[in-house]
Amino acid sequence: MDLNSVRDTWTNRAGEYSPAYYAHYGPNETSTVIRDILSGYLSRDATVLELGCGSGRHLEHLANHGFENLTGVDINAEAFDTMRETYPTLAADGTFHCSPIEDIIEDFDDGQFDAVYSVETLQHLHPDVEWVFKEVARITDNILVTAEIEDPMRESSSSDPDVNYVDKDTPLYYRDWSRIFTSLDLVEVDVVHGDRDTTRTFRASN
């Protein structure tokens, strides 16, 4: 599947895994895990960026626990319509960008965010834009959290992603996030294995 086809899958997502779908379920256990991680390292006025924020359920959870400086990026314009309906205070107070990650991430400054995190988002980036991972490390001043689906049978020595499919149109690229981000000079400090996601915490080494 080419890059544009992968983008279209999420730009026009409806039904299952759409912004409205996630807004219906609201914050979940992953929201709590991310909140606990960020609370352990950062003050409530820290700058926090979510890559693939959707309608904002994880950011809403952070806002409800005192985090004040929240930013999100999502490719789907409907996500922000849903956010304004479901989480109007978050939509008004946060900073949001409707864009593919690869089209905006170079616009952020070095170390612009105290924390950057993703939830089942980086796993969907096409191999043609894997350069984004270096940019993620660049804009992270302190903490990076990846909550992504990983293949326990994957060979960690392989640099090429293994491909699975969420459905017939939506690829999921299994990657070794530990290898990727430690090779970019981040230090892995914690791993939480959930029923679905593996949540890895990295610290910038600067």
C-alpha cells in the first residue's frame, strides 16, 4: 500500500476507529498510564504534544488532572469537529493542528515539547516517512511515550517493519520502538506491557 492510500485511510475514517468511535468510549486505561508517567516526571504546566490525538480523549484526561499546556495533531478534520462537541473546553484551551504528522513535524522547534506521546499512531506511519521518528526525538525535550501494538514474535534485529492489517484497507507496521528511539539518543526508562499495547517511556539524553 502506498503512502497516499495509507493517509486516505485515516483522513476519511468513519465507523470503527473513527474520531466519533473513540469519543464514545472516552478515556481508557492507556489514558491513565500516560497520565501517571507524565505526572512522575513533569509539572502540570509542561508542554505536551499528542501525535494522532483524534477527538482528544487522552488529552481530555490529562486536562482533567491539571495539565494546562496541551497540543495535538491529527490527520482527520472530523476529529476536531467531534472534539468541539465532546470536549469543548479542551478544544478551546488547547492548540491543535489538522495535518499528517509528516507534513507538520518539521515546523516544531528543537525540544519544543516537554513531553511527546502517541497511542497506536506511529504504528500506522508508512515506511516512506520513517524519517519522522528522528523528528519526534528532536522535538522532545524530556519525555517520549509510545503506546503502540508490538509483535512479540518480531525479530528485534530486523530494521524493516513487519506488516499486519487492522482491516483490509488499514496497515499496521510492527516496529521495534526501543531500537528506533534508543538509536536516536533517547534512553528507555520504563516498559508497561498491556493487553493490547506496549507502553515505552524514553527520556531525552540532553
